[in-house]
Amino acid sequence: GKYTNSPTINADEFPLRMLADEKNAYSSFSDQFGPQFCVYFRRKGLQAVDAEDLAISCVTSVALAVDKFADEGPGSFSRWAFRIAHNMLVDWLEGRGDTVSVGEIVEGQGASEEKEVSEEEEAGAICDAIREAITELGEPDATIVFMRLLEEPYTFAEIGEKSGLSERATRTRHHRALKKLEPLLLTKQAVTQRLGCSR
């Protein structure tokens, strides 16, 4: 629950936005990359609380080092950010004396690390596409869907309370919103590529 929903931004735009100290650039970066880092650390075996703490540290480290980023074309910022995440994970595990996990992760460097980063990047692009499609549902539907998608989802009664709707109306809107979401998702390139179909 440490991240909020904000419009999806092309990841390659973040370095310039943050260097220009653009309003909301850091919070948008945090909202977009924080959950992706968290998923990455969870996949590497960290408990939810540790993954979230490390993801927050990682967001800060990437933001502080953004002036050192060298643009190498589309997708290079995500790859660079996930390399930092990888290094921070290794440091975190070493700090706890977990040499077995460190060995497994370090062994996965080189070609397989590139594959890992590219898989994380693809997962990130899909997350961004889903977030964008949900946002396009408009309010209150977008908020209802987001609140049901959280790791610890809100009940329909809780969502209704926050949205000023009855529990029944919230359930109905959620059901209809999911039906509207499917065609929206199929307009997103990241999703259609993953499904192996063309736009």
C-alpha cells in the first residue's frame, strides 16, 4: 500500500524528467517502478515485507544515480534500473550471510542476466499497459478495479464506502468494468505481443 496509482509514463522519459526536477517526476517513477522492483525481489525469494523495503531503497538509489545513466536507446533505462536492483539484491543477501542465494543469483549473470532483465522489462511493460488500460476506464471504475487488484484487496463493502456507492452497486460496476477492460487491454502492444497476436 506504499504506492499510488498515477498515469503510466514511457520509462525512457524518466531520466530527463527527473534531471529537470519536473514536478511529480520522482513520485511517478516511484509509482511505476516500485511495484516492478517489488515483484522482481519476490520472485527471487524475498518475503513481501523485505521485498517492499528493498524496492523503496532501490527506487531511491536509482533516482539518486540518474545523472550517471547513459541512454543507449529504447528500453535502456529499464535495463539500467534493473541492473541496480540486481546489485542491491546481491548486497542485501550478502549482508545477511545468504551465500547460497547469492551464488545462485550471481551465477545467473551474463547472457541469462540479460534474459532476466528482458523478462522483467516485459513484465514491467505489461504492468504499465494494464495500469494504463484500467485508468482509461474512468472513475469510479478505475479505482474500484485497482482496489480489487491489490495484493491485499479491499472488500466490495470497503470500496463502496470510499466511493460513496452501495456494496451491490460496487460489485456491479466492478463486473462491468472488467468486461470493458478486455477490449482496452487488446489495444495495448505489450499485451498483444505477450499473447502472441497482432494489434
